[in-house]
Amino acid sequence: MKINNQFASPFSAWSGHRLFHVVAGTLIGAMVVTQASAMLPTPEQAVDGSVAVQTSNNQSHNSNAQAVNSKITASLISVDANGQEILVPVNANTRLQTGNVLEYQGYFTNTNADRVRKMTVTMSIPEQVELLKAVSPDFPYGSADGNTFARMPLRGKIDNQLQEIPLKYYKAVRWDLEGLGLNDTVVVKYRARVK
């Protein structure tokens, strides 16, 4: 079963859709906030782009343009003849079925001349999949509405009892990452199961 997303942007060469669309990037002081939005299916294995970032320099009160290059990929988790797990890049010809497990990976590279002291990366979770516990790096924040984030696992009142919110209700994952030097790349990833 191929999963389509009516909100994805078509490519000029294909009738397929983009995997991720970089939504926003903001740098305040020495802090970068980057957001990526996941979509299915994908016509290519990676989407490259530059995230425009704004900075505010506290000493000189000048604004300088900063950049973080991003590359987002999605891979289908498969098992080879030896029983070893392999990642098969998702492309326009990939046919996804209910129960398939995907791994989304985001690569964010600091192309600015200055070190980024703190970077916040947010990746949305497509409606067609549900998050699995495999999230890296450790200690992420999660969101059940896409706007409000708290340390995972999320907890909420269900039938007047405080309980963990099931992963199938998560809409986004966020990481606070420290110290990204010139040309340093940070990798974040999560796994999700196709509904």
C-alpha cells in the first residue's frame, strides 16, 4: 500500500512529494532553532537545503545571517539474508505497507564562521506513522500537539489518573544540542511504524 500525503509539495520532475520541508530557523544570541516537517512518500532519498537563521549579537547589536545546512533522509528498516538489520533509502518507487518501520535521520551542519553554542532541532512526525521508542540522541522532548514540548515520556491525565501518553499520539520530537563548531554536523533520528 502506497501512502500519499495531500499536503506535500510536488517536484517539477516527478509527481511525488518531498520527504521533509524545512519550516523555520531562528538564531537568538548563540541559539539556533531548526524545525523540519516530515511527509510521505518521498521521490528521493535525501533533501538538501540551507536553513536561513537570524542572529543577534549582544556586544555589537548587529544582526548577521547564519546558516545551518540540513539533509533529511528516510529509510525502510529491512533484514538481510543473515538476519542483520539494513536501512533501505525510501524513494518514489518504494511501496510502503502497514507495519513497515522507517528511520528518519536529520543531519544539521553549521556553515557559519562562529560556533553555535546551543541548537534546538524539531522534527515533526507524519500523520501516516506512529513514533517508536527508538529516538536518538537520548533525552528528547516530545509533543502531542506539535506546539507544547516536555521531556519524554509525556504524561497526562487519563480517566483522572496520571499516565504515560502512548507514542502513537506524538506529533513531534525536539532535541537541545550543545556546541556545534564550524562545519560540525549533528545527527538526530527517530523510528516510526506505518499505520
